[in-house]
Amino acid sequence: MRLLLPQPTRLKRQGVHMATLQRQIAEKFLAKLAQSREVDAEKIDQLRKLLADQKRRVKAEDFLKIFSLPTGGDLK
Amino acid sequence: MIKLEFAHIEEVRGIRKLDIDFQKRTFAISGPNGSGKSGVIDAIEFGLTGQISRLTGRGTKGLSVSEHGPHVDKTKFPDAAFVELRVFLPGIGKSATITRKVSSPKKPKIVPGDDDVKVALAEVADHPEIALSRREILRFILVEPTKRSDEIQTVLKLDEIGQIRSALNTCQNKLETALQTAAAQVLSSRDALQLHFQISTLRAADLVEAANKRRKLIGLTEIAELTADTKLDAGLSSAAKVAEFNKQSALRDLNALSDEAKGFPDLAKMEAAAIVADLSKLEVDPALFAALQRLSFIERGLDLVDGRECPLCDTAWEDEQHLRDHLKAKLAKSEEARKVQQALLNNGTAVAEAAIRVAAFLESAHKVAEGQGEGGFVRVLTAWKTNLEGLKARLTTVEGLIGLKDRLTVGWLEMPNVFPTGLKGLTEKVSAMPDQTAALDAQTFLTTAQLRLSDYREAMRKNKAAEIACASAKAAYNIYCSVLEDELDTLYEEVQKDFSTFYRVINEDDEAKFTAKLTPTEGCLGLDVNFYGRGLYPPAAYHSEGHQDGMGVCLYLALMKRLFGNRFTFALLDNVVMSVDAGHRYQFCKLLKTQFPDTQFIITTHDRLWVEQMKSAGLVTAKTSIAFHSWTIDTGPLVESNQEIWGEIAAALGKGKVEAAAAALRHHLEYVSRHLADQLGATPQFRVDGNYELGELLPSVLKRMGDLCGRAASAAQSWGNAADKEAATKRRASLAASNAAMSVEQWAVNKGVHYNEWANLGRKDFEPVAAAFKELLACFRCETCESWLHVTPRINPETLRCGCNAISLNLKAKPK
């Protein structure tokens, strides 16, 4: 499955034509992450939205929120 | 991207008012140093991006577009400074006009305001690297690999990618620390649980067996299996659950704390000592200390940037990107500082884990003390726990550790003096209590067991979540780095290939086998170039400075190609071609024409001959080139053969600006005199520096023209050509009349006078002067084609003529 970032629809801080390199890296990153199974689909979806949002810079806190989302581990 | 059709510039940098028709074609601007060429580049760059590169970057501290963008006489009226550009947008096939004022550089007026037009222009605005000046070209070549990496990554807009990688790295480090804390909590809660059950290994069967033993005693059903939902005290009444004090368990907790306390003096002693040693190292090395402080301070600031105001000092920057670049530059610190930082944080985390363990023991004792009404000891334990909580937070940051040096030296745990006696008293009090009945013991055992099991389960859940979060972040970081590395390798290979190709085109005569190698490593980008087949060396090792300049331009073009692909339609090359020597100029033109046929280059150079060579190579034409012959602060660049000069002078006089009109007239006369002296073969006194004054040139031009007209009249007389005789005689008479007028008014444009006495000139004083010179210069022009007259051939001229042949006066008399 090819993971596509949403096309920009409005003027954005970094310019709407996000340099193709950035987009390529984001796409390949998300695709590889999905293959690795280290990260669940919900988190990958959140990451996709985060990386597609060019209105602001991505910060460590943004990733922290995503990776800290509950995944259902429990004591047996 | 765009192509530039037309530019109107007013009061920007050194320009007062200037219109240039760029025609969407490669365009050359020539003129001597200080004639205003770069001002045009600044203005176009400003019009497109809202920025002026020359006012930003290294060595430009204190400069800004808002303060230094307007003409120096308009700094208090930035509204008067603006650029209006008509551009063509090839991607959408539309033309648009963008008007940008220095007073509001971020709010250009765009007509038409269609979304696709705004989008296309926003892309251009985001790429100030379309402008390349000479001082910038060597930044790719003659810099350290780390800086080259930074420069190229900035041009290619890779900084955002780096930012994502950095954020992922910070995230995984934070989650790693959180996991360590969670693991420490698991250990503490497990110890408490095991202590209560008095078992050495935590096995479900043992827990069930111990719980069932008590449950059976008080008539509760036995638990078959310990599942996630199992409650060890299930079936106990609410009232029974409240009574959670279990004497034996409490004694075990207190004794365990007492045993643990014996090891308190040595707890995490090595780690604390290591922190103290690192902090001492910082104290004796102020530079390292400063680097470390900046490192964490700026890292935090960079993380908090959200807009153009610095989160560290509230300084307002031109925009967010400038602020980020500034902070990043400051972050380029020594590796040693980073190593010290990591060691401090690792040891700090180890001490924090020990603090968590102690706090867990204190918590158990706190509950017992509270249950026993030992208010004094409860306050001691509460204060100590709070103290340790605060300590834990400070142990995980460099700033926190710096402030903890004394405490870490004398004993970080800060055990209260009254603690041993308090603990002893509490233990004795509990021991002295009558033993609980077997039923009550069983009830409280189960209640406490359930509480501790819940704590353990919660700690396990948090630990599991922390493990998953940490593993996810690690995987994401590793995968991102791997993808990034692959993509950058590919990118650098392409850039390296294009760079080599472009350089070979320019230097095909002697470096046809030129190759280059870009070597990306961690945070660096090495560049080696082949020196005449003798191997790869750094560019500065053997190549001449001219060749290095050529490399800079080629690398820039390769990067632009990679960045924009077929959308690379526009670039400003400000004085960057000057270092291309005469032998390679044709090839340089060939490079631009063949490799970038769809790119419009605006090229400036002080070398007129270079422009002629561009014309010969077909890169530009007479219509796509312009020459400035000089510049003044009042007029801005003065364009050679400016057909609008009289209109401009009239406009200046209309506004009462006599000084501007006088300067414009003088510079026009300087240009025209020089041009006519050359065209007509005038003979001023020779000067080896070619720096002729108006006062030297104009009289010799007037004399030459008078002589030529006289020779033409005589020649026409000899041939019986009455018409030519009349034309030549009439022109000579006009010249003489105008000349007379000029001699009267010449003082008005005398350099020594008008620079000092402008204030004394009125409009009415100057208007006749301008009119006289206009009349005078008309004697040198063709009324039909408006070209300046010239003689041909230049040596032993035979004809005085114009560009359209409407004037063609024979200078050779009929042989007698």
C-alpha cells in the first residue's frame, strides 16, 4: 500500500509545494514504519496527519503525545 | 516558479525610481562598481520574497529590511519604498503583478488574487536562494564539511527534515527516561508486594496460596486463579476493607525500611560522585560550561519557537526562519559539551531511580505512621518524600544538576536527623501493640495485599505502556534515519553528477574529465574534486580561486536543479560571473543556454565586455541588457542612453527637486559626452586611467562635431550637393547657438558648484539650463531614429551618419 500525504489545499508557512524530498521521505518513513509492526496503525495515522501539517514545525512533544497513546497492554 | 516580465522599483536600497522591461528573458545589467546593479537584485529579491539576502546572514548584525531596505532618504517613510513586479507563472500559464512595500514585507498585494497565483508566488517567497551573490558562492566550496552540510541543507530546505529527525530523537530520549522511571516504580511496588507476602519471587500461585490461606480463615471463598480482574480481598465488607492496618505487614515494612536505611549513605554514591566530578570539570573550564549551558538553554528555546519572537529573550525577529537559523547557529557546539551533558543525564537518572525506591519505602512507613497517629513522624516523612520528589525532577536536567552539586557532594538523600529515632519509635510502638486476632490479621493482610497488588498492576501497566511508547519511538527514529540517509545519498549522488557535468561544460578545454565526490557523513558533507586526473582533493587544495568560484556557481546550479527540477525558471546572479575568465565565458554562456534553456537568469556584472560576450554567445541581446553608467544618492542608478532623461528632469523640477535634476543632467551629460567622444572620434587630452571629466570631454566633443559638420558642408559643396550642404550648415549653426547658451549656464552643472550650492538654485534658474542642454544634445541625434550620430569608419572617417541612414553626410570632398 502506498501511503500518500494529503495534498496541501491552502497557503502554508513552508510553501505549498513542500519540497518533493521531504514528501518522499515522509511517505517512505510511514510505509516502512507500517511494515515494521513496531507501531500500531492508529499511531501511524496520527503521524501521517502530523507530518502533513505544514502550518507549524514538528516538535518532540508532538511525537511524545502520539507514541504515548494507549495500546492496551495489561497485567494478566 | 516565475519569469519576470517587468519591474518598477521605487525608493528601495540605492534606487529612487527605475523601470526595467525584463521580457521574461535572461537579462544582463552592467555598470561600474557602485552604480546600483545589486540594488536592482535586492529589489527584485525583496519583491519576490520579502527578504534581502545582503541584509541577513553572517556579518549583517544590526541590519534589517525594515530599517535598511528603503532608500537612505526614506528610512522614516518606509511606505514610499516598494517594488512592483509583473511576473509570468509558467506552471499555471498566468501573469500577475506583485507589489510589496518595505513597510509590510509579509503582505504583498497580488493581482489577480487567484488562489493558484497566490500559491505559486508563495512558493517563490519561500525560496530566497533564487538570489545568489558572489560573496555567497564560495560558501559551498571553501567551508568546513559541517558548515557545507548546513549550507546545502538550508538551500535544499533539508532543515525541516533535520528538525523532524531531531524531534524524533528528543522524543525517544524522553521516552527512554520515562521508561526507566516506570521500571523503577515497578521494582518498588513489586518489592512492597513481595515484602507483604514474604515471598522472594513474585509468582501468581504463591500469591493465591497466601491469600487463600487468609480467606479460608475468615470464611471467604478461595480464589482459583489470579487474573487481571482478581481482587484478593473480594468478599470483605466495606467496613473490613477500611481497616487495612496489618501489624505483621507493618512491622515488615518498617523493618525493611530500617534495613534499607543502613545502605542509604552509599545509595547511588558512585553516580553522585560522577556527577560532581563532571560539574567540577565544568567549573574549571568556563568555555565548556558556557557551551553546555547554551546547549540546553538554546535547545529548549528552539523547541519553544512558535513565531518570530524569541522565546528566550522576547526579541522580535524578521520572521520565524531567521530566528531558527540564529538559534541553530548557536547550537553548533563542541562534541565534548554534548558528551558531558549525556553523562550528567545518565548518572542523574540513576540517582533519580534510587530516589524513587527510597520514596516507595517511605510511603509504606508513612501509612503506618499515619495509622498510628504519629503526627510528628508523619510530617518528617511527608517533608522528606516531597523533598525527594523535587530532587527527582531536578536530576533529569542539566540545569537542575548544576544546582545540586553541593547536595550531591555531601549526601543527596538528605535523610532527616530525626528519621532513625522516629522510625525506631514507630517500630517499637507497632511491636508493642497487641497481636491482632487471627481473623483481623487475615482481613488486614488481604486489604493491604490488594492495595499493593493494585499498585503493582498499575506500575506494570505504566511500564508496559512506557515500553511500547519507547519501542515505537525508537523504531520510528531508526526508520526515519534510515530513510533519510538513503534519500540523502541519492540526492547527493544526483547533485554530484550534475555539478561535475556543469563544471566540465565550462572547463571542457582543460578539465574535460573533471569529477567530484560529495561524501555525506554524520552532520558533514565532504567535497573533493579531481585535479587534472591526479586524484581527488579538497577544492582549495590546488584549483585556482577562479576555478573555485566556477565550482561554487556549478554547485549552486546543481542544487537548484535538484530543488526545483523543471520549475527552476528564475535566478538572480549578482556579480557571480565576474570570476569567470575570458577564456571560459563563452562556455559559461553555453552552460546556461544548454543546461537551463527554460531558466531566466538576471545577471549583473561590472564588466561591460562580459555583457558583449554574452551577446555574442546569444545569451542576451541589446534589448535584454541594460547598462548603468553611474549612480548618485539623489538619482539612483543612471541608465545609459536613457530616453526618458528629460522627462525625469522635468518631473524632478516639478517637485522642486533641483538638486536631483541637476545631478541627473550632469550624469547624463557625462555619459553622452563619453559616448559621443567615442562615436565621433573626439580628441580630448589622453588619460591613461580613462577617467575623463565632463569639462574635458564635452568641449572636445563640441569641437569635433563642429569640425565634422564643417567638413560635411565643404564636401557637399565640392560635390554640388545643396541639400547636404544645407543640412550640415544648419546643424553646425544650431550647435554654435546651443553652445553659446551652454557656456553661459555651464556653472549650473559644474561638479564643484552643484554639489555645494544646490540650495541656492531655484527651479526657474535651472529650467533654462536643462532646456539649453536638451537643445544642444539634439544637434547630435537623428530626429527620425533618435540614435546618436557617429562617424564611419572610425579611422579616417568618410561619413557622419545615424542608425537609420536618414542622416548620412559625406565627409570626403570631391578630388580636385
